[in-house]
Amino acid sequence: MACSRRTCLILALVAVAQTGARSSSAQAPGTPRGAVGGSAIDVVELTAVMVQDDLRAGRYTVVQLAEAFLARIDRYEDHYNAFISMNPDALATAAELDEELGTTGPRGPLHGVPVVIKDNLDYAGLVTTAGFDGFSSAAGGVDVIPGDDAAAVERLREAGAVILGKTNMPDFARHGTRTRSSVAGETLNPYAVDRVPGGSSGGTATAVNASFAVLGLGTETGGSIQNPAAAQALVGVKPTFGLVPLEGALPMDATYRDVVGPIARTVRDAALTLDVIAGPTPEDRATYAAVGHIPEEGYAAGLSATALAGKRFGLVGPGWRDSYLPLAPETEALYREAVAVLESRGAGVVEDPFADRGWVELYGDRPSVPSVGSHDLLVYLQGLGPDAGFHSIEEWETLTGRDFRRGRPGRPPAAPTATEEGDAFQAWRMEIRALFRAVLREHELDGLFFPQAGEPIRPLVEDPERPDYRPNNHAELPSNIVNDIGLPTVTVPFAYYADGTPFVLAFIGDLWTDADLLAYAYDLEQATLARVPPELETEAR
């Protein structure tokens, strides 16, 4: 039987390392999480902390662990379609990490941890499609092949992570509910294949949820980490704008909104990942805004099972937004259960603190900055390196004979900060941030505590009569507001609806309160331990 492109590559990767895996397996002692060797290791819900413990104890090698994940991907990927491409160097990297572990010790806090990255993040030598068939020669376009890693990906590799592959996403991340690309098709939700997986980081979420990897990176402009995390009972970190470098991330709005953040199954894994990828770099000068705002001991060190005691949180209400409210009845019931747990942990709450403050009206007045997309994309393309196939959309159009904008006039790539529209957006953002802080001060709030979505996740096919009808209608409550303001948000699973789909909460705070939000999420996570892994299917679509 012929194999798919991804499956054939996975099988080839496993075959390459079989000899090395056999020789190393003889040296490994007993394995509480499964017998040594490839798919015999139980990778389901494996965490980065567990991987570090297991490697120190010699329960398996990095190569064997990577093979085990690849075997699981080989078994289930054709059904769930989480990936656009696999990393042909994954097992070679794993072998190098095994050698380092035996000689110089762990490379970093993610040594040997299998990770996935969204396919708008550069990995040197691999194609970055951003889901768009025009950026893939295999799909009839021209390959975008970067000369170096995205800054966040480079930091993952320096910390010892094994990048297994690049995950599916809607073309240019332009959908927050569904994840279907013109390169790889539709990604499914392991909890319910007839429900949406969330977008645009849906491929990363499905890979992490299905235990195809321990954790992954997503990107967000307007809910694209939060939404798939909520749809798949995951911890998603939408960091403060400027905390994590954007260099090497194919942008939507790198000037004001885009962020890179972790998607994981536990708060601790998310915090460990943020420790690795956060912080200033000359590759993205916006990150120097983070100086003085990163905890000296790191994000993971600040996690506490008593973090909620004595804190106060604002609850969602129509003062915050006029869409997706009131909550669906089942959502409201689960939310009230969550509030009760929050209070049992020693926290106080304030109902709808934004009521009668003009918040909805002010948010509705936000200006647009038309040049952002064209400017930021040009900056990205010019940074691909001298060997890239093209460095501008005009060059791409010449090479392909296609119209990138499909007949729509292109915006001149003016730096947004040099335009009056950019000035107006900055002024509006300062005003709405001031109002946000005024509300927090008035009610003595440490943050906000919302359901991430106002209703259960949507059907994958909204209308059987129109199977291609694909509304962008995830009932997100924090975004797009937090994205426009640059605020951090952390999602944490809490419960499941009667149909088995997840109910997930969101902690929201002021700029640079990422560490606090992670600590609050950890406290709630430890109080509930709510996440349940999905039961996977192998039936071909």
C-alpha cells in the first residue's frame, strides 16, 4: 500500500535510526513507563519534567523516545492531519543529544524533549509554508527556505529540544476556528473529529493533545494560541507583546499584535518553555521592552499551589464585550463551578468590573493600520537569507505567474510607525490600556478570570448543505481585545461538557504579568487535575 508523504518520511526516519537504537537499548535499565525501544515507550501525556527524570534514570534514550513519538505519529497522523512536514534531521539530532548526555550532560531544560512548531516559524533548511500552497514547490508554488532558525526555535534547539516537525495551519493564519490549509488540508480535533480544532495554531494543538509531541509552539495575532488550546483542553500562553522574539515568524502583524507562545498539556511545561523562549535579543529589538520584567528565577520557579490565595479577579460580563454573551447555559454552569473553586482557593471575585465604563464603545473605536501586513511581510522575506528563492511578493509573482493578492490592490509597505494611521492606533492603545488599568485599580483586581469561550466548540461542518461554509466563529472572550492591547493570557483546562468537549478557562492580566498568570493557572490546575487525554482513532478519513 502506498504511504502518504508524511508517513513515508516518518518510516524513513525510523529506519535510519534502528541500528543506533538497538545498540543503545542494551544499556538502559528498567522502564516504569514502558519497555525500552521505540513504540514500547508509553508517550501518552508524557511531560518535559518526566522526560528529564527518565533520561537521568536511563529508562530510555533520546533516540528511543523520538522513535516512540514517530511511531505514534505514523499510526494516527493520517487521520488527524496535524503536520505539514516532518523534520528529516530529528533522529540525527536525538542521537547527538544522547552523546551529549553521556559526555557533557544535558544541553538545557528541554534536553531530548520532542517538540513541534507551527509552520509559520522558520527552521533552517526546511520549507516554511505558513499553510499557503504558493510557498511550497510540492504544492505548485515556490519554496520558502530560510537560512536560519526563527529566534524562538533557535532557543528551543539550544535548550535541547528535538523538533519533530512543522504543524498545519490555515493559510497565513487567517482563521481562528478551523485549521485547513491549501498545503495539507484539514486538521481534526482528537476529542471529537466532527468539532473544530481551533485555529490558527490548530496543528500544534492537535499534535500536543494527541501526544504526537510533548509540547509545541504556536503564534497568535487574534486568539490563535488561546482558541485551539481551549478547543483541545491545553495550556496556552499568549505572552505579553514583546516578551518572545518574532524574528523568523512569518507575520500577520509583527508591529503591534503577533506573539509566539507555548502550547502544552501542563502549566509547568508551558512555564519551562517560556523560560527558554522569552527575553531580549538583537534579532527582535521589540524584546528589549521585556528588560526588568522577566522574573530572575524564571517562570517555572514561580509556580505555586497557593498563588490564588488573597487575589481578586474580575469576571466576564457585557461590560467587557457585546459578542458571545450571555454565556451558553452549560458554559455558565461550568463557569460558576470554576468561580467556586477559585474562591475555595482563597481568591475573591468582582462581577463584570467593566460595566458602565465605556469599554465596549472605546474598543469599537479602534483604528486600523492598513500598511501593517505588507510592511511586516516584506521585512520577513528580506530576512530569509541570500539563498532564498525570492525576497519580495513581486519576485514571487514573477516566479509563479500568480497574483498574490488575487486582484486586490496591494498596500505600500510603509512602516506603520511612519503613518498617521499608526499614530492613531498607538494613541488609541494608550487610552484603552489606561482604562484597563483604571478598572483593575478601582476594583483592586489582580487580573481577570473568564471562560475562554462563551459556548462549546463549533461543529466542523456548520451547514451540511454548504460543506465549504467556514465561518470564523470561535466564541472567544479574551481575544481579539487582549491582542490589540498586548496583554498576556494563559488558558487552563477545567472540565468537559456533556458531549466530551473541553471547557477551558483564561487568566488575563496587565502587561508583563505573565509569571503571575502562570502561577494562578498552576494553582487551579493542581486543584482540579482536570485534563483527560483523548481516545484516538485510526480510521482513515
